[in-house]
Amino acid sequence: MTEQADNVTMSGGGLYSLATIGAKHVIDNTLPRVLSALDNCTQTGSASALTFSDMGCADGGTSLDLWRGVIEHLRNKKSYAGDIQIVYADQPNNDFSALAKITHGLTQFKTYLDEFDRVYILQSGASFYIPVLPACTLDLGFSATAMHWLRGKPVDITGHVHMVGATGDEQQAFEKQARRDWTEILLHRARELKPGGQLVLANFCRDDEGRYLGGTTGVNMFDTFNDIWQHFVDDKVITEKEYQSMTLPQYYNTVEEFCAPFQDANSAVSKAGLQMESIETAVVACPFAEDFKTHKDAKQFAEKYVPTIRSWNESTWFAALSTKRSLAERRDIIENYYETYQSRVEAQPTEHRMDYVHAYMTISRRAE
Ligand SMILES: C[S@@+](CC[C@H](N)C(=O)[O-])C[C@H]1O[C@@H](n2cnc3c(N)ncnc32)[C@H](O)[C@@H]1O
């Protein structure tokens, strides 16, 4: 039985974007791919608005420069003077207030809205597992670092907290869930894309060398998560049941897994008119570990590095704790958890890093 992953939220109040410069580097890297997709899809001469989506946008801070680049390209290179609407979509429990403040220029982030006319920002609480837009209305759909979140976890993994540490039947259950979820995401996009429309996705992956987020060199990040959580059981900070409930509802597809639905002409995805135009993987170096090489201050590194991890997984750890504990007690355990992590990083700074390993892909809906 699949549980609903309603405990997946990024840090609110704009903290997400402040802590995750690496995610911004990933998005910045997609600009040439997005512009090329745009050149292949837009009906820039048409009177109706061009519609873009940013699925799993969090607070919107990390993609501001991407959308600025897209609008600049349309206005200056393509002479498109018409309306542009960008639909920012995330789960209902996302911090949409932070998103509004960031995109509308009420924070330290520089919005593109001040620079261009006829650009409209819309917000949607629709998950990418349901339709975000009406049929045939989307010109270009975008998503970065979000589609590894499954609809839910198919099982709690024995002795680990993430699918990269799953084996046997449990690993297969995750694989199956991920296959279904990827198809579901694609089918919804196939319906909302205009014929000839494009999708550009930068999704976490396991690459051909078996690398994945936090699993490149040095200490494995997910093993560290697990090890600390296990020690908390040994030290009676948490119960065995709380340990067991902590399984991240995530899956990192390989390139083969991303491509599989497109390779079968009879699959629902192919029949819906989608085709994989191109896919490549790349690693973005952990910016905090790279900075450490210059400043060599272990404490500073640990203090900057751990919040980036915390920004995306705190809510899942929190949800694993029993609600029989008071809120204050649960908060203390979580503080203790990240302090422990921080001291490990400080003790062995050259071993910790969270390199981002992504598959960058362009998918199109066949023109009719
Ligand atoms: C790591 S953040 C990425 C934010 C931003 N796209 C970036 O790359 O910096 C992942 C985002 O995906 C969102 N997310 C997770 N599951 C989702 C779903 N089913 N539908 C829409 N968004 C989802 C989370 O709420 C979170 O805001």
C-alpha cells in the first residue's frame, strides 16, 4: 500500500533558495537547453499568451535567472512582444507566500518582473502527479530537482533510509513504484502540452558510473543519514519503530529507466505522442565542499553545508517521529540530528560533499 507523501516540504520563508546554491547552478546549466527547446516549440507569432510551467518550483528563487534568460531571448532575439505566463506549481503545502514574495520582488532576490512588460506569474498547488494545466495549453514545461519525489514510499526499507541502500524485494518495490510514477508524470504532461510543445527536465539520477547525489566520492551522504539515525536507536534517543518509519519517498532513475517508456512504440507514453529528444547526465560539484578547498575552515564548511541538506529532508525526518512525543521533544531530536551531522562534517571535512548528479533531458510532443 502506497502512503501519501504529504510530509515533503522544503524550508519555507525563502530559506530554501538561500541554502541551495547548488540547485541554482543546475538550473542555470539548463538555459541553453531550454532556449533550444523554445526555438523548436514556440508559436511566437501567435496572439495567445505563451505558457510555461515550473513544476516543483519551491520558493522560485533558484529559477529566477532561468526565466529572465527565457524572456530576454523571446523579447530580444525572437522579437516576441506578446503575453507570457509562467505557472509556478508545487505541492499544496509548499510555502506559496515565499514564492509570491520572491517572484514579485519583495525580497533580496532580483525578479525579472521589473524588467519586462506583459509577463504574468500564476501559482498552482497542483502536484506533477495530477494535471497542472488544461489540455493543449502548455508551450514549454520545466522542472528541476523535483521528480525524484515519488507519490509515496511503497515500503519502509529495512536497515536504510533511501532506495540507494535498498536490496531485494524492497529495491524492486521502489523500482516498480518509480516506473509507474514516471509514466504518470509524462502522461499528464502529454495532455497539457500543445502539439509541438516541449519539456525540459533536470532530474536527479544514477549515472553510468553509479554516481548519485551525495554518492560520488568520500563519505556516502545517505549512509551517513542512516548511520546517525541508527545510532539514535542505540542511544535510545528514538525508538526502533521511529527508525523504521524513516524512508525517503524518493527514487533516482538511471538514463535507461528515464528512456524506457519512449523506446516502446506501444507504450502509453509513446501513444500519447511524447518522444525523448535528448538526454545527458552531468555532475555539478558541491559548492560548499569546493569553497572549503579555498577557505579551509572546517567549522564554516559544516555550518554552511548541513543547512542545504536540512532544507530538503527535515520535514521527512520530523514526520518519522512519533506524535506521542511533544512538539518540543521532536524539535530537540531533529536539532540533535543535524548537530551530530554537523560535528561529523567538521571532524572530517574533506570526506563530505553533496555533488548533484542529474539527467538533463528534452522531451517533445509530436506536432500534429
Ligand atoms: C529540491 S526542491 C527543487 C526546487 C527547485 N525546482 C530547484 O531546483 O531549486 C524540490 C521541490 O519539489 C517539490 N515537490 C515534491 N513532490 C512534488 C510533487 N508531487 N508535485 C510538485 N512538486 C513536488 C517539493 O515541494 C520541492 O519544492
